[in-house]
Amino acid sequence: MPGYYTVTTQQMERWCSHPATFAMIAERKMQHLGHFVMFKLKNDVARAIANYERSECSLKEEDFCPAYEKGTYFVHALYGRNPKVAAKLNVEAYLFMLDNMEYIDNIMVFSSRIDGRTITRDYGITSVAKGYDEKLGMKWEGMLSPVEDILFSDTVLKLVF
């Protein structure tokens, strides 16, 4: 969505190099097949993004949590049409969450895509705010749930095990 999703390549590279970030990208023959990236933010920062009080583009270094500190993982995921790739990305992300549960309070997603909002609900994440941005002409939804609600949802348990 032009106007909202304006993260630069340099910003994304900097965020992905943060020690608490989980990033997995699937490629084949130089083609991007999908990715699953999670940035660990301070809980109040993630809540502000989920409630559309703040944009991800405003993130600064001090908004990120160290790896050993509890925080909220902000999920950026994009899947291609290949269900095998999507499953692999999801399983690896969930295994990472399971291994690091003691350092994760919540999982947060902000989406303006209808398919993204629908899929996310299937994985145990709850909508906390939604609306319509008149200026950008987009519907948005902020979702935030405790990590346990996601890891132990029926969909995730079936996917991982």
C-alpha cells in the first residue's frame, strides 16, 4: 500500500541484522518464493503499531528489544503460491518461537491485505483494532496475542506436529 508500506531496503536490512530478529527467506533459482521475518519490539511500541497509532516506518533502534529481554514479535510474512514453501517458513518460525518462549510476550501483525487478515486469524492471533484510513484508502487490522495462544492453537499444532 503506497503511503503506508514505505520501508526502505536499508531500514529492512538494519532491522533484519538486529540480534533478536528472526528472518527466513525462501528462494529458488534467484526467485523469491516467500519470507517470514519477525522483529522483537518493546511491548508498548508493538501495541501502538497494532492500534494504528504509529507506523512501522517510525521504528528507531531504541524500539527494538535485546534478545534476552521479553518483548513482542512483529511478524512480516509473505508466501508464494507454493504450499510447501509456506509450510516450511511457518514451521521454522513456530519452532523458533517455541525455543524462545521465555523471551516472547506477544506476537503482533498489522495488515491491510484481506487474505493476510483471514489467514492470521486461523493461527490463533486476535484482532485488537481495525479501521479505514481515508487518506490512504486502505482497510487495516492490528492483531496481537500472547505467544502461547498462537503456539498452542489447533492450526499450529497440526502444522508443526
